[in-house]
Amino acid sequence: VEGEEVDLREGLWMLGVAACRQYSSSSGYPNVSLSSPLPGIPKPLFASVDGQEKHETRITTLENGLRVASQNKFGQFCTVGILVNSGSRHEAKYPSGIAHFLEKLAFSSTSQYGSKDEILLSLEKHGGICDCQTSRDTTMYAVSAEVKGLDTVVNLLSDAVLQPRLLDEEIEMTRMTVRFELEDLNMRPDPEPLLTEMIHAAAYRGNTVGLPRYCPAENVDKIDRKLLHTYLRSYYCPERMVLAGVGIEHEQLVECARKYLLNVKPVWGTSTPEKVDRSVAQYTGGIIKMEKDMSDVSLGPTPIPELTHIMIGLESCSFLEDDFIPFAVLNMMMGGGGSFSAGGPGKGMFTRLYLNVLNRHHWMYNATSYHHSYEDSGLLCIHASADPRQVREMVEIITREFIQMAGTAGEMELERAKTQLKSMLMMNLESRPVIFEDVGRQVLATGKRKLPHELCQLISNVTASDIKRVTTKMLRSKPAVAALGDLTELPSYEHIQAALSSKDGRLPRMYRLFR
């Protein structure tokens, strides 16, 4: 039996060899070239554009002041939305939290749609989704759907932005949503959103971008339909809006804009843009502290250890200034939004916050760089976390990193940061919704759009002297400090300010002796 089994194996092997020879022989199957078209197949017709249209963002201003901007991008789907120059920074004359309420009320019932469910069902026919996001200076209503549903999409956007019903039950539901979000903000393990609020409040105390991004708890019951209409009457006017689209033809988008956005009377009546708050951001610096028990932030078998979080920031510049690009390179050199952010596996291991901080001080749990920039100011800050007993040493390490920014950047370090920034820019702009936001925000702020290759050229032109110049200028500003957790060992604001004014970033000796 054993011999027959061996014979069977040999027979199967020989059969396989024969089959292989038959397959590879020219008589069995014809050799198909991989570099020439298959015979008998119709010639493909590829989409194409003429001239430079594929590289340009086209902009048209309608008679009422509304700007229409579009970017060509082939595909079955498009992203279209309305961006409004309105956000929490414009609430100086109002109770803070209106922009937060409008974000939660977006795409609720309108003059044409009885509920949010009807809006979602209408979009579902075109494979669409909708979203609304507010920031400190911009409110963005966006829809992604099939290109053939563009007429429905623009009609829906016009209705959602200009004709919301703002029913009492919708406002009451929004109050509940806002209260829940405020509770979640204080309970979530990640303290970054709360620290960002605190650092802005410290840096711009009581003005513009320092006003609360989230509705304060004491204002939740103050916001009603009358107040919302008063705010909308001032800020939701065509001159402060951009209709942006990616993945559609410009003429088609302009035609839809004329049809649904040109002669539409908003539900709150005629807009009065003369009541707009045009205050310029005033950087003040300062400190905001929040004593908080962080021991029960994370429950479970492997809870997060109790940490104290410190964020220190200095004034940078607005995104309209030429120094914005050097600051962006500097931020990338420091960490670029995190030790391991976009740019390829392991790229964060070459940033200063990794090499000089996390790699040398094993007791630090986090060291992250952020750059917030607005039309009239900016803020570059570092967020660090450690055990409450090591807060003093952590503050010294952060201030030392700020001081060392003014040193001369190495050629290899600078080139790596510039390459990473260009890489992150280009990878982000592969996404259609990101292109839409970039088009809308740039046109809303400047009336035009800098294309990716222009930005890459500006990044390439940054030199080590540019980095040193902007850093030296930044270090002249007063620090903004946000502290969260057990703050027993936190140095005073005056000591932190003195450390940033020193040559080595060390806290004053008097503090170390008598703390």
C-alpha cells in the first residue's frame, strides 16, 4: 500500500508538470501583452479639461455679494457647502454660545422640510450626507452627494441656512444636547479640547478669539429664537458667505446659486451687516488654572494615571501675514500637532519634542505642539502632561524648548520639517472634503485661493534665519498658560514669565529654594 501511495504522488506531480508545460506553451494559450490594449475592446474615453482649468479655483461674485468658488475634481460625488464669516469671536455683544447653538440646530426643520429626517431622506436618494461645524471665526454647512443631485443639494443648503424654522422643541432639544456636551467636555479622558479653550481665554482675555467656543452653562437658558434671529440678521448676509464646491462644473454651480441664493429673503428679514463686530484680536497673555481631581478620569482594568496638564503659548501671527509659513515650519519642527502626526511612519521621532523631551524624560506622558492662526493673530503653544509631583520640572523643560527655538536650526532638521509639512499638505488635499474646506476658508478670508504648488514653493523658501527671526519676535510676547489637574507644584505666572525671559528657560532660583 505504501508503494502505491508513492506512485500516486509521482503521478500527480508529473500531471502537474505536464499541465504547467501545456499552459506555458505557445500552442495552448496566446501570450498577452501587458503594455498594449486588448484586441476587440472599445477605445476608452478619459475625462479631460482644457488649459489650466484643472489647476485653478474659479471664483464668481453674484450681484448680492455672495461669492461662488469651485475646484475641478473628477468623480461621481461632489462636496458643496456654504461658509459664513461667523463664529464665537463675534459674540461680544451677545451671550456667548450662539454659534454653538446654531451648529447643533443646523439641518433641522426648514420652510421646505418638516424635520431633519426628511432632509436625510432627501439626501439619501443621492447618496448624500450633511454636516455643520463651527469654529471661532467660521460656520460651515456642507453636503457630500452625487454630482447629479447638485440642484437638490444647493436648494437644501439655501433652505437650511436662510430658512430654518428654529421651533421651540428644537431649541429645547439643543439645550439638552449642549448641556450633555459640556458635561462630556469635563469628563472625557482627553483634556486637549478643554485646555484649548483655557489657553485661548488666557491669551485673549475677554475679546474676540478668547470668547468661549462652547456655550457657558449659565447661558444655555438665555438663548431663544428671538436672540438667534437678532444674531443671524447681522451675520448671515450674502457679503459674509461663500458657496464652495469641489467636483462640479463652475457654471453649473453658479447657475444653482443664482436660482436658490440670489433673491432669497431670509426668515429673519433683511440683513443689517452694519451691526457686525469688527474688533481686532488683542493678545493679553495670562494664566487660567483649574484644580481638578484627575484620578477617576479613566476607569477600567488599565486606568490612565493621574496627570497634571500644562499648556504654555506665545503669540505668533495671523494666516494673512508672510510669517505664517515660517511659523508653520517651526511648528512642524517642534512636533507638528503631535510626536507622531501625518508624514509617514516614525517621522515624529525626529522632532524636537520627541528627541529633547519624550526621549530624555521618561516620566513625561505627552509633549505636543499646536499652532492656532486667525485673520488678525495667532498662538503657538506646547501641551505637556506628567505626574503632579513633577510639574515644576515639566514647566522648566517646556520653557527651555521655547528658548531653544531661537537657536539656529540645523540644515538637515529644517529640510526635514519643510518636507514633512509639504507632505502633510499634499496628503490632506487628496481628500475631497478637505479641498472643499480649503477652498471655502481661503476665499472667505482673502477673496482668492493659494494653490498647493504655490504653498509648497513658499515652504521651500523658508530659511534658518526666517525661523530665528519669527521665534525671537514670538519670545517678546507675554506667555499664556493653561493648567489643569493637581496644581500644588505649579510655579506662579511671574516665575514662568521670568523663565521665558532667561537665557536657559530655568525657573528663578528663589522659587526653587522657597517653593
